[in-house]
Amino acid sequence: MNITVVGTGYVGLVAGACFAETGNDVLCIDKDASKIKKLENAQIPIYEPGLEEIVERNIKEKRLIFSTSIEEGVKFGDVIFIAVGTPPGADGSADLSGVLAVAESIGKYMKGPKIVVNKSTVPVGTGAKVRAKIEALTKHPVAVVSNPEFLKEGAAIDDFMKPDRVVIGSSDQRAIDVMKELYAPFVRNNHPIIVMDTVSAEMTKYAANTALATRITLMNEISALCEATGADIEAVRQGIGTDSRIGMSFLFPGIGYGGSCFPKDVQALIKTAAEFGVPMDVSNAVEKVNERQKSLLVKKIEKHFGGATKIKGKKFALWGLAFKPQTDDVREAPALVVVKELLKLGATIQAFDPEARETFRVALGDEKGISYVESNYEALDAADALIICTEWNEFRRPNFEKIRDSLKTPLIFDGRNLFALDKMRQHGFTYYSVGRPAVIQG
């Protein structure tokens, strides 16, 4: 099958590569000429485990090609996936200008029937807008399908190749049959292809991400109560997560969620609800609590040192800049909040992340007082404390003796609960985590 994917971000590039991997001929389109040139040489602009190998293999087999020409892409694909960004506007609503611009190009250049698939995360009603935009410019038949993605950054290849489910939103039987054929290689594990109307498919994406964000936020809120009462959130997590009605996924307490999906999708759902006059008290609370959670470590640091004014002149080592491990994505990363607040208080920071140093540097901008080092242990040199913002695996089993010897004082602020309390006590650290009793050395 000839497939065109418009947009080569996380969603578009992963989709294009995986469709090519199952034998389809795929043309990926992006307006960024420098990005396309790099992709033609199998140079991946994002960090995603396993993606580079798949792209390189399918370029070599000539199943995966790249271009900046949307006209070429429209002519090439029997199925055209729209996978461009939908960033949040100032009011939280999704910016559909990119999606609608692609739809306009499809209507302008199509010379026969097409199946157009919204792979971008879009609010309810976007399918109808895309169809209207296309049909205003052509008399050729077009079927518009909603096919939301459910990829986790850092595990996107596995999620695409072995999905929990595939959601297809359409009332066009021919388009449904084509989509089922296209996804058949990925659901040999008997996980379902779920067919529904377009509006319900659009809603499913936002509902899923808001539900997951709510689980994370609820645990973070409970963790605050645990600290106040002396309970241990890790014990509580085990106690509720083993309930089959609840499960263990997305119950890890921490310093808030970030990334390209949860923050903007919760905001977009709230905005959509407001347009329809539907109150979203839970979703509003999720967003509010999550933003508050990102400042949690700074509050703990201030309290430990005796107030915000005592932070000036302190030097902190910081491990982890990405919003989660196995990615270089720093969009809405809690580390951004931690760094900005500490720099504002007059601290200096030595930061390390295995993949996200450059993306963080760009996102933070020209801020003074932060340096980026080449290893996690280099960040510790003469620092007053260690701060952990991302749970990279290499941080989980460090050399505690080396940490203690490198820091001015054996002090750790852990936003991801990487270490056991008794181990911190044995190694002589004063240790603050999330939702657990602090370990204070005499």
C-alpha cells in the first residue's frame, strides 16, 4: 500500500517507519528542508530507542522515502496520514492551523479518491473541519478517518508495533476496511481494532490521557497527605495497586507529569468542555495540582536551608532534565520549573541528562548560573546537594560513597523516589523524597 505521512515528529516518523517495516511504501513529508535532508541520511532528529535502526533499514530497502513536497505526497499516498503538531494556544485550545493547512493542500492536489487519516491529536469536531476544507477544493471523493495515537515516548516503537488497541473513527466502510488491513500486522496478539464514529475516536484520545494524568495527580496529592501524617506513599501504592480494579500503572508519585501529550491534552479537553458549556472540575483540578507539584522540590530545599533567602550562593547538582527517561523531550518538564526557580533564588546548577542536555539548553534559553556536564558524577563536584528530577535507569544504582565524597554535605532531594529509605540511612544521607518520611541524619 502507498502511504503518505505528513509531519515527521514523534508520531509521524514512528508511524511512517513502522508502516514501512511491515512492507508498505511510505513517503514522509515535512516542510523543514534541513530535517528532511538529515532523515534521508538516516539521521534522526529525536531520541527514541529503536527508531534509528528501523528508519535506516527501510531507507536501504527503499520502502521509506522523504520529501518536502506536499504535492508529491498527496499524489503518492492512497492513504494520507496527517501527523503535524497541534500545540496549545494561549487559552489552552489546540492550534489546528497546521492540520487545516495540510487538509487544504490535499484538496488542492488530489487527483482521485483518498483516505485521509487524522493521526494528530485533535479536538472533537476536527474531522468535520478537515473534510469541509478538502471538499471545498475538490470533487473527488474523500474519507476522513480519526486514528488517534497512544504512544509513550521512550517506548513508541513497541507501542506502535504491539498496540493495546487500535482506534478507528469512521462511518465509511471502505476506509474502515483499508485501515483494518493496514493495521492487521500489528494486532496479531489479538488485541482489538475498535471501530467507532469519528467524534468518539477524537474524544477517546483526550479522555485516555486525562484519565492517566488524573491517576498520576491523585497519587501526588495523596503523597502530600502521606508526608503530613507520617504514612509512606510507596506502601500505600502497593496497597491500592494490587487491587485488580485499580492496577499499578501510573501510580508512581513524583514531581508532576510533563511532555508533549498530558499537559496540552488536559488543557484542550477543558477548553472543549467550556465551548460546550460542560464543567470539568476534576480535569481543572488535575492541571492545578500538577503545576503545584512541579515546585515541590524547591519548597523542600527552601525549608531545609531555612528559607528562600538562604538559597543564594548555593550550588546544586541536578540529575535528569527530560520529562521522563528514554527521551530527549523537555516540553513541560518539571526540571524546567525546578531550575528556573532555583536560579531566580540565586543558586547555581550543574546539570546532567543522558540525552536531553541540548534540548533543555534550548528550552531554558539564555539563563545564567547553569552549566551542563558530561556525566552524573561530574555534576556532584562541590555541590551543596543533589537533586533528582528524572528516573533514568543509570541513576538507580549509583556509587553512594562517590556521591557522598563529592558533595559538600550528604544531602539528596529525590523527586522520583529512586532509593530506599533504609539504604539512605545506612549510607549517611539526609534524604528527602515524595510522600515518604524524610531521612534526617543527626
